[in-house]
Amino acid sequence: MQWQQQTCLLTGATGGIGQAIAKALANKGVRLILQGRNESRLQKLSDSLSGEHKILVADITTTQGREKICRVAELNAISMLINNAGVGQFSLLEDTEQAVIVDTLEANLLAPILLTQALLPVLQKANQQQAAQSYLVNVGSAFGSIGFAGQSIYCASKFGLRGFTEALYRELVDTNVHVAYFAPRATATSINSDQAMAMNKALGNNVDSPESVANALIRQLEKGHARQFVGFPEKLFVKINGAFPHLVDKALFKKLPIIKRFLRHEKDVEHTAQEALS
């Protein structure tokens, strides 16, 4: 990996994992285009990093935002795209508003697909000019392989992203664009609500720091692996769920009362907040 020759567009740069990835890449000498929707947060992040980087204020879920991103990416001849931007969802399907369903699928699945399609020629052109490898990384989740109660829409989006990435990896294997899927487990970031974090604690789920997740991504890129699942026993659960899903069913069924307890509390908190605003 020739880090100092890479120019990376990182979406969702101001999120918890995004900031950690930005710092890890900057420390390797990568030039960064930091995408997000909040200019002041982007500038603060850029100022905290070693090296010189660009900020890009745009919304990946809009046509106008993606067009702006593509113009900047082409002008800067990016050789790496990390689709990191995304949103969470923690609710029973029956309690989930349609707008949340649409927003989750749009941010986590549709936008990365459309952005990848638009920027693929740029990645292909970059590696032709530099005679080097270009990289596409889609940041998924352990829940892109394991369906989890209370996060059905989030799971659907990440299952879809995993399938898209796997198909594209096989489609581009004869090119210089290396496609990779990166799947963290629960991480201590603001994408998870307080109730989701409390549930993880009650279930005994391991929660990683953003920094450890970013370091795992760096190792994946250095080793050239097409897939990386972070953490044990989640790695094992992914394999078991693929081969013997009924075994994972039984394990998760036992946890359902705890999961639903926190889901009900989440709903009560949201209801109280709505009443306070009315």
C-alpha cells in the first residue's frame, strides 16, 4: 500500500468512526477530502489532522449533493473512496415511521450505490494515470450478516450493501479497482442511541472504540482483504449464521425479552419528547 500516493474521499467524515478513519489515514500520509453536512465540524476535523486536506459540504442523499461530490472528486483525481456515511435505526418495525424507513435505506444503501456508480470512472482513471491500485471501501456492519430484532431496516440496508459490495468485487476483480467490505460490530459513537448502548451493556455485547475500528480498516487495506469483520464472537456468529441460521435464532430468541424492554423504553422516551414539543 502506497499511502502517500492516495487521495481519499471519505463520506460521513465527522461521525465517530469517520473521524477516527480520517485521523488514521492522515497519519499514513493520505490526502483527504472530508465530506459531511456541517461545515464547522468538517473544518474543525480538518484542522486537527496532520497534512493538508479539503472539506466538502454536501448531502450524499440528494442528487445535487452527489453531483457536487463528483465534481470535487474528479478535480482532485481521487484514488480511494470510503463510503462511511450512514444512519442508525433502533425500533420495532410496527413503531418505525415510513420516513425513517426511507431515510435509512436511502442513506445506507441507495446513496452509496449511486455515488459509487458515479465515481467509478474517476477511480479507474486515477489508477491508469498513476499505474497504481485504486480502492473502494463500503463500511457495513455485523448486522449486514446477522438479522437483529429492533433493527430490521438497518439490517436490510447493510445486508443490501454487503451484497452490492460482494457482487461489485467479483465484477471488478479484473481491474485495478480493489473493492472491499468492512463490517464493524457495535461501536461507541453517536449513531447509537443511549437505549441501544444500554441494551448492548445489558446483553453483554462488546463495544469497540472508533480508534480500534479505524485501525482494523487500515490493516484490511494493507493486507488487501476483500472482507473484514471486526471482533469476536461476532466473526464466529457471522459464519454460523450463514451456515446454520437456526442456531443463531435460538441464541437471539433468548435475548428478545431484554431487547424489547429497551425498545419499549426507547419508544417511551421518544413519546415524552414529542409531548414536550407539542
